[in-house]
Amino acid sequence: MSEIDNLQNADGPKKNRQIIHSNNDDDAIKTEEVSSNLQNIETSPAEDTPNESKESDGHDELLNEIDDSNAEDSEDEGNKDRHTIEFKEYDKMSLEALATELERLVKSEKVQAIKKQVDTIKIEFNSRFNDLLEEKKADFISDGGNEIDFYYTSPFQKQFTNAYKEYRNKLHEHRKNLDLNLKQNLANKLEIIEEIKGLINVEENINTTYKHFKELQERWRNTGPIPRDKYNNAWNSYHHHVEMFYDFLHLNRDLRDLDFKHNLEQKVKIIERAEELAQDTDVMRAFRELQELHKMWKEELGPVDREHREAIWERFKSATKIINDKRQAYYQEIDKSYEKNLDIKLDIINKINEINNQETKSHGAWQNKIKAIETLRNDFFNAGKVPIKVNESTWAKFKAAVRTFNRQKNTFYKGLKKDQFTNLQKKLELIKIAEDNKDSDDIEVTTALMKKIQNDWKKVGHVPRKDSDKIWNEFKAACNHFFDRLHANKNAENKESLDAFNKKQELLEVLKSLKLTKDKEKDLETIKEYTNQWNAIGKVPNDKRYVEGKYSKILDELFSNLKMDKDELEMIRFENKLEDLNNSDNNKNLDNERSFISKKIDDIKGQINQLENNLQFFTNVDDTNPVVKEVLKNIENHKDELKLWKKKLSKIKELY
């Protein structure tokens, strides 16, 4: 039988302390009616807090906070680490960063110490992923997809899910083991309390009893954590019976006073350390150590003489108050910066609502709004924390504004889907036209038609993305089929024009080395013969038309060497030009030349009439007047020019 099973109560046999040894493979130990023992235990205020239960000085809430925190740490010693694990700005992290951070915490930290971090990461990840899901769903619908068919997954979602599952499994296993340990530790501590109670009535040497008492105290300190909700009751019961034992020791004051003196010395040291911490500039570090001091005061040390109890407790409370006041001031400063962040976030929410109130009817405008909302979302996440009292309401306002935007966007793209279906039908009709005419031999008409439907295609607008590439490839293939045929024909023509270019290049070399005989008629005939050869060769490619300029330049040099009359020479050049225009495939060139000459004749006639009218203003002035002579000379020059242009017009008329 175990030591606990052999334990006897001072007033009789054991009461409700049955220990059941499990037959399961894991030998799990279960305790029955443990909580009933605590309910039957007489409790009293801590011996070093004499007035705490009678008069509140405004710090009860703080002391309760410290006790609760210590109780949590006591339940699971790994919880202490929660104070040292960094709490990052998870609201600024991407999906990938959140999943990676969760993996790191689960693998490298104690599972019981990361609850706050994990819960916050989970909230942030789910929120971000739901937003992404809504965006992907809107894109899917806008591309012509049916809402019921939508499905989206992300590698970061799988990474997060696996890490969170591992966290839950580890936490479950930890709590399972912890629960067994906590119950067993509680049972052990209750046994210790019962043994302390039994010491009072034991008839034995007081020194032996005192030694047994000190051993029980050591066992109490080394027993380990118990359930959090039983912590304060168990501690109060323990100290109540410890105090009763010290009262019992009045028969041997030396032992009691020695213990009181030791406890007083240790508690004074705790007070002095607390007073040092009150001067520490690292407020949060000081408060965390203060919690440890309270735990030491409460768990590791016994009572002091009654004459000192209230004084040292008041001194400890005073140091505690200073540290807490500094902590509250620290929080107030943080709240000020958080208030600024709140203003920024509320302004961002207002901007999102303003965008929601704007009427938008085009795809391009919606894309601009989507970019603007994405920028505002990033600004919101980067704005920093807000006061905790408005954190949830601010987040709710932000989510509501973003959801309103997403609903409006989805509604627009559902309507756009109908427009895109109409556009699809229009483009299918253009594809049919292209298919029907791609083999047409009426090159001129079909070329114009193909260019027109290509331009119409650009104007139609968007179609569902799933059809876009397919119909474009069909349309492009039909158009390319026609234009490939067109280019093949042009390549054949280009071969002829390239041959013509080469021949004209050879003829240019001959003309460059041509020597005239100084017999005007004979030389003129020779030039005309070469001109006929040049015109008979035919057209050259458009990008090689410069050869015509070289030919004209050489011809001008040859004509200038003939010393012919200027008008006669001009007519020869004009006749060569007409020959070139007449051989062209474009009849408009000849028409344009005729129109130009007719306009020129009209202009010259107008100038002559103007000059003759000007002469009427000169009265009683003879022809020797310099001004009159100049006007008369201009009139004669214009008349000579008019004769030349009329000859040109006659020549061009002969060709019609």
C-alpha cells in the first residue's frame, strides 16, 4: 500500500481520500471526490494580509490578477514561458508568413505557452484567407464560371492546417498528461494538509514533531502543480493549518520564534527587492518579477510574528502599488499611440465606404477600385494596434466595409458575364465572315473586308476568359490564311519588280558613261531611245524608288549638255514624266498631274489679271517708268510660263 493509503487522520480514519489504481496499460491514477475535500476545508485569510479581507484599499483587483496569473503558472509550469515568447505584429504578416510562424512556434516552443500567439495567428490567417477566397471567387464568376462550381485552395492553407493540427494534437496530449498529474498532485497536497492537521494532537517529542512539520513543508513545495481552480483554496487551507501548528508551538517558543525570524528576514528581502523593482525603468519586466515575488511570499514562506505581519504586508503592498501605477501609466502611453492608430484605421474605413458609394460601370474603373481597396487594406494592416476596448468593433467595421465592396464587385461582374456572352456571339459572327472569305480570289474587295472585321473585332469588348484564347486563335487563323495568300501573290510581283530594279541599275551605269556627239538631233534621239528602254523595263519595288531619282538626275545632266531652248528641254522632261505616269498601274497619278496643271494655269491667269489691273492705277505715266517697266516684264514672263503649261496640258490630253 502507498504512503497515502496508510495515512490516518488525527481525528479518526481517512475521509473521502480513496486512491484508485487503474488497471489500464498507462497506469493512470484517478482521484475521487478531491474537490469535496477542498469544500470541507476551513479557510482563512493569509496570515500576512491581516486587513485584506476587511478593508479594500483599491488594490484587491491587482492582487487578484497576480494570484490568478500565479495560479495559471502553478497549474502548468510551462506557462511561465509565455511571458518570454515574442508576440509579433501578426496583423501585418502575409498568409505565407503566418503559416511559417505557426510552424516555428509549434516545433520550437512549449505547446502550453503559445496559446495567445496561436489564437491570434489563427484569427489573422482565417480573415486573410477568407478575403482572398472572396477575391478568387469574384474573378472566377467574372470569367464566366458558375458560383456552385467554384473551388480554390492554397499551399499556404495546407501548410497552416497541418501546423494547427499538430498544435491541437500536442496540446491534447499535454493536457491529458497534465490532468493526470494535476489530480495526483492535488491529492498529495490534501494528504499533506491532513498530516499537518494531525501533528497538533500527536503525543511525541516536540522536536520530532517540528522536524516532521518541516519535512511536510518541503514536500508541499516539491509536490508540483495542481488545478488552477483549486489553487487558492488549497493554499489558504494549507496556511490556515500551518498557522494553527505555529500556535500549537507556543509550548516551545524557541522553535516557533526561530521560524518566525527566518520568515521575517526572507520577506524583508522580498520587500527590498520589490522596492528596487519600483525604481526599474523596464516596467513590464519589473511587474513580471513582482508576480514571482508574490508567489514566493505566498508559497515558499510561512508566517511571521503577529506584531510584524501588518507592517510588512503594508510595506509590500506599497511597493506593489508603485510598480502597478507605473505599469498603468505605461499602458496609458501605449493607449495614446493606439488612439492615433485608431484614427488612421477609422479614416481608412471611411475611404473604403466612400469608394463603395461611387457608381462604377466599366471593367477598367472596377480594376482601379480593386487596386485602391487593396492599397487601403494594406494600409489598415500596417497602421498598428488600436486600444483593446475598440479592437473588435474597429475590425468589424473594416470587415463590413470590405464585404460591401466585394458584394458590389461580384454583382457587377455577374452582370458583366451577360455582356461578355453577347460579345462572344458577335465575335463568333466575325469568325464566320473570316472563314467564308479566306479563300476569295477577289483580292481588292476581300482585303478591305478583312481589315474591316479585324477593326470590328477590336471594338467588340471582352468575352469570357475561358473562350478568349480559343476564338482568337480561330479568327487569327482565318485572317492569316487570306493574308498569306495575298503576300504570296505580292511576292511573285515583287520578284518582277526586283528584276526591273536590277535592269535599271545596269542601264544607269550605261547612261553615266554615255558620250554625246554634239549633234543635237542625233544626241536627242539617243537619249529618247534610252528613255524608252527605261520605261519599258517596268516598275521597281517601293523601297527602291530612289533609282528613279538617280535616273532623273543623269537625264538632266545629259539634256543640259545639249544646249537646247529651256522650254523645249522642259517639254522633253515632261514627256518623259508622262511616259512614266502612263506606264504606272495607278491611273490616279495621271489624273492628279492633269489636275495640278489645270490649277497651275488658272493661278497664272489670275496673276496676269492682277498685274494688268494694277497698271490701271498708273495714269499719265509712260512705259519708261521703272515700276511700270517691272510690272510689264512680269506680265510677259507669266504669259510665257502660261504657254508652256498649256503645252503640257495639251500633251496630257493626248493620252486620254
